[in-house]
Amino acid sequence: MTIFLTGSTGFLGRNLLNYLVKIQPHQPIVCLVRDLNKAKTQWPNPPANIRWLVGDLLQPESYREALQAAELVFHVAALVGLRNGDAFFTQNTEATRQLVEALTPSSRLQRLVFVSSISATDRDPASPATECMTEAFPPQPQTDYGRSKLQAEQLITASGLPYTIMVPAYIYGPHLRVGSSTDRLINDMKAGKRYTRFPFPGAISEIHVDDLSEALWIAATHPKTLNERFLISNPQPLSIVAAFATLAECLGLDHTFTPSPASHLERYRRQKSAPAANPILRRILWEHYFACSPAKWYQATGHQPQITFSEGVRKTLSHSAQGALPARSH
């Protein structure tokens, strides 16, 4: 069985490749990469079953033959961010269109696993986010990033290919991107930024990248995941207060929350409501904006993430302490 992987030098793809190598040490893994030097830097002595294929998702002639020879395809590559811009539709939607069209004639394909984003579902901007998202929530993405991922989902579901769409919540772990939300939060905690001491009432769902990698393999091989879409996260949302406190403890910081009555937090909210501020980032702090339920996934597969936030943060910090966080990639 041959595995085809996109995005193998990015945060999630790199961790997924590491997982695949461990559980499938003898299966060929073809990794589509745009920068061969970057791949070789990350894997100076790659296992014999890894094959680097230099190409570009937007140029299917560079990978079509290898793609059609694969039984399992993991489409992980993406341009990420809670922002807007045409590049998201090029790198996420159009790239997926090209991959689907290149894959459609394949008779070998057993499963296409696509990693989408919780931003592809998102929330109604006029309604408070008080309940966990489920697969039944009507998609209403609020950013071009989210819209591009939703369009990519729609291309896959309409393709007739055997697929599983995975919609992870907040992902963190080794090989964090510089400038990612976790990277910024860690640096802000170290710098003693005032907002990290506010007892915000929000909550998020999260999943460590190792748990997600395991879930992606299950998605590719479990009979009950065929042609389904799943939200995936740890079972219970994590409060912002608990997230800040855990980070501080793992960083060894003397951290106490500033007593902040509702009126104080509301003034801070208004300060952060300037037109230039990102409303999604505000809502994450005050609401259960990126909180979701993985109940459908658990009912279908029986799989449940095992890494707690505290354990996951310690693993992340331990890894990043061994060297500088890598440059941003996708």
C-alpha cells in the first residue's frame, strides 16, 4: 500500500509523517514538497520508505502519476490564518480542485483524508457562542481562510471519491510555526502581557498534534468513517482561564489572575473592538467560539484523544527548548 502526503514540511504534515513512519515502517510514503532542501533539513536521514517528490499542488503534472498510484491520500497542505485574501482561495480551494481532478481517474484509491478547519464551520456573528459546535451546525465561515477550506470540502464531497473530512479544533504540539497562536501566547506569557492575567470567560476545544495524527490514520482506515465529516478535539472544552494557568505553570511563571469585574472586562472588550482588531480573536476570549463536540467521531470509531493540555504543553515546550521554533510553513 502506497501513501501520498501533501504538506509534509508544515506543522501538521511533519508530525503526521513522523507518526506514519512509526506505524507503517515498510509502506512507501510519497511526500509532495515544494522545497526539497527544507525536507532534507527536517529529515537529514529519512527512512527508506520515504520518497520526496518535488512538485506543486497547482501543477498536477508534477505529481499526477505518483498520486494515482497511491491507495491512501492525506491532503494536509494549506495556507492558514484567521485572515482574508485571495491567496487562501488559490492555495486551499484551487489547489484542492487540482488534486481532486488529478486523482479522479485513479482506480487504486481507498481513501482521501482531507484536513479542513473549524473555521470552515465558524459561528453566526450576530449570535453568542454558548454551545459546542457539531457537524449539524450550518457552515458560515467568517474569514477567507474559512471560506476557502469550506469550498475545498465541497469539492471533495462532490467528487465521487472515497473520502473522510477531518475538522480539527485548535491544534498544538512540536514543530510549532513561528507566529502561530500558541507561539505568540507563549511569548506573551513570558513577557507578562496584561491580557494573560484577565479571567476571560471563554473556552476553546483543543487537540495535541500526536492525537490528531493518530485520528487521521483511523480516518483513513476505519470503515465507519467512509464519506463522513468529523469534528475532532479532546472531549471537553478548555476554559481560557485554565489554558492561561496551565501555560504559566508549565513555563514556571509566577502567575495570578487580576481581579476583574465584568465592567472592567467589558471596557477591555470595547478597547479591542476597534475596526482594525480581529473580531474572532476577541470572541475566542469571551465566548465558547471555537468549542466543539467530537461525539460523532467517538461514536463512529471509539477513539478518544489521550493527551491532556498540561501534558501536551509540556511536550511542546520540551521540544521547542531543544532549538528555535521553525519558520512558518504550510
